[in-house]
Amino acid sequence: MAVVRRRTTGTHHRAAETQTNPLSLWVVGGLLLAILSAAVFLNGLSADDGDEAERRQRALEQDVAASSAPTAEQEAESIRVALAAVTDEIGAEFGVTTGATMRAGGGIVHVGELQEARALSSVKVPVSIAAVQKSLRDGRPVEDLVPDIDRAITVSDNDAALRLWQTLGDDDEADAAELGAVLGQGGDPTDTTVDWSRDDYEGFGDIVWTLDHQAIFANQMACVLGSGQVLDAMGRLSDEHRTGLGQLEGARVKGGWGDTADGSFILREFGLVGPVGAQVPVAVAVIPEDGQEETARAAVSEMARRIAPLVDEASANGGAAECQVG
């Protein structure tokens, strides 16, 4: 809104403007000092609130990490060594940086350099679940969401996922809160807020989701309200998207691919793999040195094949998901 200023004319008004009252200057100065002090105080409160929120988030993540540590270290170590051998081989053979997390020994084990990255399309899983929960609370037919859930998961349709995201609230912050609540129900402490005003903000796929947190969420996902339709779709991926973990028996998985913060190409997948009653949470990611999607997909496909024998071993040694898909 433009500020409209009145023009003044005449020698009498200009003369009046040149007269200075010392008392007025003191009053004005005092008011300015009070305003400045209040602004500094409020900024300090805002900074303190931000620091406190960060401290709470870090404490929550530390608590979850501690509670997700294996309780049977020997069994977990066996899987960790075997999984590390697989990722090391894949890295050398395909020229990729790797990361993998799997449940074993009553907790989760992680190997490789990759851990923290943008969620990309993998976040369409909890977004879809959040949309179902919101529809249930609002008394709207969940059936209306099924076409978009199927397309968002089975063929990773971005428009369908965006429609689901927009059902969650009136703005990105409200939508992120709904998403964070769903992840929390699965024991995942991921902070779903991002800087929505960033010039390079590309959507809710910018949310950072670690491999460990994906495996933690997959572990309890089947117990989260509204996950049934989504897990069903995760088991019906299109042929194009079934080349990685989707090849494995009983796979209920979803991938995400695109650029990292520094512009490197990344492919990541997570979900449940293995037969009913023995499904194991798994999350993997690769960054190819040549930057090619074909290289990444070939690497993840081979990684999945070599992980397959570990799934049965992990399942029999404290790696089976606490919540199984029936």
C-alpha cells in the first residue's frame, strides 16, 4: 500500500517547523529508546524460542536414536558386517557413494556414508497417510483419495501427491504439522519444517529425512492409522519403479530421486521387504559419481539382490518389523 503524504505551503508553516522544543526532543528520544528496547527484547525472545525448539528437537532425536539401538548387539553386528560388505562392493563396482539402514538385533543398523538427504518422492508415503487421517477427522470419504494415493505411490505422480498435500491444511506450515504428526505416530522424530521462503524451495520433498528415520518409520508404519491403502499401493509399483527394493519378496517400498543440496543426483528407497510375518524395514541410497540416473538405478537394483539373503537372516535375528503388513 502506498503512503500518501500531504504537501504543505506558506511561509507561516515553514517558520513553525523551524522552532524546536527541548522538552519535545526528550520525549521523542525517550519514546524511540523504549521502542528500540522493546524490539531488542522481542528479538531476543524470538531467538531464545528458536534455540529452545532446536534443543528440544535434538533431544528428541537423541532419545529416538537411543531407543532404536540394537538390544542384541551380536546379532546386529553380524548384519552390519554383511550389509557393509554389500554396500562397499556396490560402491566399488558402480562408482557410487552408498548408505543403507536395516533393522536387526532389536534395533536399526546403518552402514555407508549416506545418511541425511532430501526426502524427494519418498515422502509421498507419509503425505498420503496424513491425507487419509485428515479426511477421517473431517468426515470426508477416504475413497475420494484412493486414485491420487495410487498414482502418487505406484507411478510417483507429482500432481497427485500435491493434491494430497493440499488437503492437509491452508498453508505449507499447517501441512508440515500434519505430516510431522504422522511420522511421530510411527516413532519417527523427523522435523518436517523447511524454509518455505527459500528461492530454491521446490516443495515438500525438500524435507530432510535420514535413512535411519525412514527405517524407524517403516518399522511401525503398518500400525499407523490410514496406512493400509498406502501400503497396498507400495506393493503395486509400476514396472519402471520396481527395479530396486521392489524386486524383493513381499516388498512394500517407495523411492525418491533427484538432486541433493549440492546438485548431485541421488536415488533413495525405503519400506518393508520380506514375506508376510517376517517383513524387515530397509532404507538405501546411492549417489553416482557420473551423475547418471541409469547408474544409480543399476546400483540399487544390484544392491537389492545382494541384500535379499540378509533379509531372512535379519528377520530371524530381531529384525522383523514390530508392525507387519497382513
